[in-house]
Amino acid sequence: MEPIGVLPLDKPAGMTSHDCVFKLRRLFQTKKVGHTGTLDPEVTGVLPICLGRATKLARFITDEGKRYVAEVTLGFSTTTEDAHGETVETTGVMQGAVTEAQIDLVLGQLTGQIEQTPPYYSAVKVNGRKLYEYARKGIEVERPTRIVEIHELKRTSPLTFDHNTCRFHMEIACGKGTYIRTLAVQIGELLGYAAHMSHLRRTASGAIEEGDTVTLAMLEGCETVEERMAYVLPIEQVIQKWPRMTVDAETAARVLNGAKLASIPDEFELFTVYNEEDVPLAIYRRDPEINMGRVEVMLQID
């Protein structure tokens, strides 16, 4: 029987998201495995992995909000905007030169909708090629600036001054496409110092939190696929908090044939359609041109 569901993986440092997919294909003995958005190799934390028919959900889970805990270091910047790149600029931060009040003010200024330019060492594509491919060859290209949403940004530690640097920890809740590395650089720019992100961990992806996660070591300790499936969340659990619409039997039959839906609640954009037996049938999206729902993914048909 093919494994189906979403595995709430705690990604270890030193592995790419694709490395995790490759290993899980072996552990679950299936080729149908997909991750829900890239985490940099040295970043740890929540990485939902879709198995079997649940791979249809990957793009929707990717679009959900994320939460992180990060460490920011003021005093020097790097090529990769994190602790693993070469130093680009050094400004130095003397003891007491920056206060907690100043940092808290800047974090407030960066809450809400802000502009970000993705780092050169990222997977964002320009002219069909990823930015890191240009960076590795020393080719400069114009990077696209975009709007991202920072829902919450707060300092969670006192300031630590050491070797002409200032470090502090923060928590972030953000929308899709946010680069925490770039956010650290932006904090430094507003404070007048070169900066980089020196540590990062994702603590939540959508409704999946780090308390829900399982490690690769735990999965490797299981003897069978059936034992590993105990850690996999069923599709119904993953989508249970998404906007939902329940339809009668006649409409449910039409939904299973991919019919458009009328009479959608005004606040709905992306939503799940259930039958009267509380079985999820499909994911729909409002088409604003006709003000009707169009099917995005059928959940009961492979």
C-alpha cells in the first residue's frame, strides 16, 4: 500500500531539502515524495514532506506562513548573508553602541509589508537560471525586488557584545518568500552596521509545529514502513484548519467531476470542499472574473 500523508520532518543541519527527500524515498519505499519549500543546508527545523497522493498539497503548504527563531550578528556582512559566507564588510560594534530600545524600534519598522531583494546565494530564478548559479560564476545580474509580509518580529534575548560584534535572538512570523538572511541585513542597515544572520531554525510551517516533528534518526530506528507511518499526518489532519465548504450529495457528485462552484462565502479564496460525511473532496480557488470556484486539486482521485 502506497504511503499517503505529510511527514513533519525536523530537518537536520548539513542536508539539503532534496537530500531529505532522497533518504525518505528509501525509508518509505516510494518514489512519490516531495518537500514543501527549500531550507538552506545549515538551517534546521520544520520541513513538511508530502508522501503519495499528498504531494498534491505541497504547493499549498509551501504558501502557508512560517515561524523562525534566528540569531542576528551586527558588525560584519557576508557574501551569503549568513554565517557560512566570506566577509564582505566590517563595521565593528563597540560595547553599548547599540541599545535594546534601538533594535526594538527597528524591528517594529520592519513589521508588516516590506520590500526585499533576494540574496545572490538563493534559488530565485532570473532569466531561467537560479541566482546562486550566477553568484558561483561571479556574474552580476539585476535581482527582483518583491513585497513580503512580516506578521511578527520581536527580540527574545539581551544583547551580547563580543569581538566588535553585537548579537541578539529574535522570533519571526512571516508569509511566503521571506528571506530571514536578508531581514538580518536590513536590520543592520537601519542601525547603520553591516550584519548577517548567524543562526536560523524554522519552528513552524503552517499548522505544523516543531513539537509535531520527527527526526531522520527516529525514522531510521523503525524496522518497517508501517512503523514509520505512525509519524505521518493524514491529509485530513493537515488541511483541517483551512477554509472549508460543505456541500450536499448532488453538489458533491458534481465536485468529483470538476464542476465550478457558485455561492462561495465572500471571504473565501482558497478552500476545501467536503461532502456531508465530512470527507474532503477537492481544493478549490475563487476565480474573481466569474466569482465562482474552480477546482485546483482533486483529493479523492489519483
